[in-house]
Amino acid sequence: MGDFDDLIAANRDFATGFKGGDFDGVAQAGVALITCMDSRIDPLRMLGLAHGDAKIFRNPGGRVTAAALEALVLGVHLLGVERVLVIPHTRCAMTESTEAELRERVGVSAGVDASWQPFHVITDQVASLEEDVRKVSSHPLIPERVHVGGFLYDVDTGLIHRRI
Ligand SMILES: [Zn+2]
């Protein structure tokens, strides 16, 4: 039962004086970003954004998946998104292992066979980024007025570098 006590206590502090009515679901800065789940990435702060400013979609590798496109279509049409940034990062685990290696490591950790679990490893990060940006910009429900950029976040310097 105590598994989450520290987080629940922190939430009580967070909710003290909370003004939920300050926001609606619109991206206040008109920004959406797709990035990796990596805990080195601070998606709002790295772009000078604040709470409420952006739609953020994260997954391993920061890939534009079907679910990411679903989020972007909703963001663009219903939630004020005008600019989309796709931001994978340097030293990403999804670029540094093969699928077989990840299955092996997870299998060892789990103590059961993990060979059936897909891991969408990235063999050429820039080529994948270009493909992902094209998926967004060529999507039939993403209008041309939406600006789409592909960037690589450097986890050592904190800088983003535009690649497409
Ligand atoms: Zn990553």
C-alpha cells in the first residue's frame, strides 16, 4: 500500500493553492513536440516553454508512430497547435542496441522469454527523423500552414540542432 506514498504526499503539496481553472486544453504557445521518454530530456524547459504551452508526446526514441500522428491531428485541429517539433536525441538507447540485444536484456531482467516483444530500434537516426518529419508534413489531415521541424537534442550540451 505504501508504494506511492512519497508521490501522493508530493501531489498534496502540488495541489495546495492549485488553480485548475487557469488552463484549458489548448497548447498556449501553439507548439507540439514528439520526443523520447529519456529522463535526461526536459521538454518544456529546453524550449523555453512553460506549463500549458505545449502538447508533448513521448515514446522510446521519439518516433512518429500512429499514436503520435493521432495526437498531432487532434492538436492541430482542436488544440491550437501551429508548430510541430520532432526531437530525438543523442546517446539514445534505441539507437545503441539491436532489437535482439534489447530482447535479451529484458528477458534476463524479466526472467521469462521476451523474444516476442517488439522494440523499435533505430539504425539510422537522421534517416528515421527525416522519415518521421515527412510522415507529419505529408499527413492528409495536417494542413500546410503547420510548420514541421526535425531536430536532434544533444543530451551533453542541452542544444537542439535542426536536421530537417
Ligand atoms: Zn532516447
